[in-house]
Amino acid sequence: MTQRTLVAASKAHSSGVTVVTATGELDYHTAPELRAAVDEAAFTADGTVIDLSGLTYCDSTGLTVLVTAYQRAQAAGSPLALAGLSADLTHVFEIVGLDQLFTLSPTIEEAIRSLRR
């Protein structure tokens, strides 16, 4: 059996935006790692970007963690954007309607700019 791994971390960007990065496979077994990074993230008025450019896989549990992050951002009054979704993950977001909930950008920098609009 292959060990699935996910590395997730939160850090402040020079713009003041909090950037949460997730790299690896996001599934039932690894979702707690991203959930912990989201819990530790500072959801401020400057906004938050979740960088998913390093994801190689995401299942429904991962989508649930992202929706929970959205709910937390809304409660905190913090704009939220997702960056770096693969074409496959973007397609999944479109199928389930999450592209209507989240602001999706190809890069962190573009996501930060989208928060300023």
C-alpha cells in the first residue's frame, strides 16, 4: 500500500494576505493536515489564498475542507481565493458548482489581485 502524504502550511505573504499551501494528495487520510493549516491561518481583512498548485489528487473530503475554509473566511469577513487548481480539479469544481462559490485564479499573485477587487 502506498503512503499518501500531504504537506500543508500557512504563512503571511508580503502583501499581508495569508497564504495556505497544500502539496500532495488531499483525501480522507490527509485532510486533517490541511484542516490544521486552515485552523492555524489568520483570516484577516487582507484576505486568504489557498494555493492548490501542488495537489496531485483531491477527493470529496478535500472539497469539504475547502468549503469549511470558505465558511470560516465568511465568518471572519476575510476574502478568500483559491490558486493553482489543475485542469482536472477545476473541472470537478465546475461540475459540483464550487466555481460559483470560490474565486479561482491560476497563480498566487493573481489570486491576491482578485482579493483587491
